[in-house]
Amino acid sequence: MHMPVLSVPPEAVNMSLGLSLAFATNPFRLLACGPTLHQTCKENTYVNGFCFLFGSNLRQPPQRFPKALRGRLRLV
């Protein structure tokens, strides 16, 4: 049986998926998230997560949720 490979961004090196799981039964859905995407900005490191939403057919590639943060971040 051929299983598709998840499409992840190049910065997702050593990404842990499944550290947070949630599911629903009607219709069946599985949400798997991993918090290990990191990016460095000067001396600060920011940790972003990535989530994939699986439908009832686990053989199809899941829907990928976009990153929460894009571009510059201004902290007040």
C-alpha cells in the first residue's frame, strides 16, 4: 500500500507531529499538530507549530493549515 508523503516546508527539520491530537467522529476528522518549527530572528528564537487536518480517507494527503505568523512581528 502506497501512503502519500506529507508536504512540509523546508524549515520543518526534525518536526514532531502528533504531540497534540484531536478528533471528531461525525464526520471523522483527525487534527495532528507539532510545535517544533522554529525560526531565529537576531538573538530570539520563535517556535511555531504546524497542524494537519486528516479526513476519513487517511490515504489522501491532509489539508495543511497555514502558519499563524507570517512576516514581521511587532511586540508591544
